[in-house]
Amino acid sequence: MFEQKIEAFTTNEGGADLRRHPRRAVFKSALLYPVIKEASLSITNVSTQGLSGRSALSLGLRDQVHISFNATDFLTAEVRWTNGSQCGLLMEERLLWLGGHETFMDQLAPDDAPRETRISVDMPATIVTSAPVMVGTIRNLSVQGMMIETAGLREGTRLLAKSRGRNVRMGRVQWSSGGMVGVFFESGV
């Protein structure tokens, strides 16, 4: 009985893949962030380098967090300050470029340090805290998931997967065996 199930996930004699979604073999490094907590973040202002807002999560200085504006793609940030439920985050990658403020910058006195332009907003987002980053190797990809060589992840673990050329995505470990895990992404890879 178990043997038949394994056959359903292999290729037939002609070499055609019988699985729901064909796999493409790859050999690519990945950073894996096992999710600890997830909460809403109410963003109050943004700049090219970061943002600030309110969240129910208890955050510490220099904590690494992940932010999503669409519940699918995540951006990595570092907590730079906290004040109760308020926090300031420095983004790993620039959010946007704000132009048109060059005349203001020219009027600063020589001893005034220019402060980056901030825009007040009222924007919902999701903030995620994670365990320390783990390293893995992506061995194959399909439309909805990937097989990753890594140790220490259990079935059911939610994680963020980051690899070069791909967005950071939230997934769930579907299976774990022999140093390999299968990660399913609801919104696709």
C-alpha cells in the first residue's frame, strides 16, 4: 500500500513526471526563517530606508523582522527603536525613492545633518518575527513549492524562504525526511 503511493510520485517508464506539478531540478542556496510570531503592523510613516508604525508584538532593538504589504511577499528589516507598541524599522532594501526635496536640502545650515524625508501614511501591513536564519539548498522547484536540503525543520513549520532572484515567500513544511523538506507556498513560488 505504501509502495503504491511512492510510485505515484515518481516517473513512469517513459520518464514523464506523474506528480501534480512538474519539478525542475536546481542547486541554489536559500535562507530560511522559521516563523515565531505574526501580527498586524499599522504603518504611520515611511522613508526610502525604513518605516515606523504600531504593532502588538514585543520587539527588541536589532531584532530582525519581516514585513509584508500584500501577505505574499516579505521584506526584511531591523528594529532600530521601540517605544511601547511603536517601532522604527530600517529596511534591508530601499522601499522607494522620494524626489523633489533638493531645494529644502540646499537650505540646511552646514552643521545640520539632513534628515531623510518621511511621508505620513496610514497603511496596514503584516510583521513577522523569526527564529535565527537557517541555510539550505533548494534541490527542486515546482509551481507551488520546493524541496530544500536542510536540517532541523519539522513538518508543519511555517517559514519564510529567501533565495537570489526570488521574492521572500511564506510557506509551510509539508514533509521532512532524511535532511530534506518539502515546502508548500499557497500563492506559488
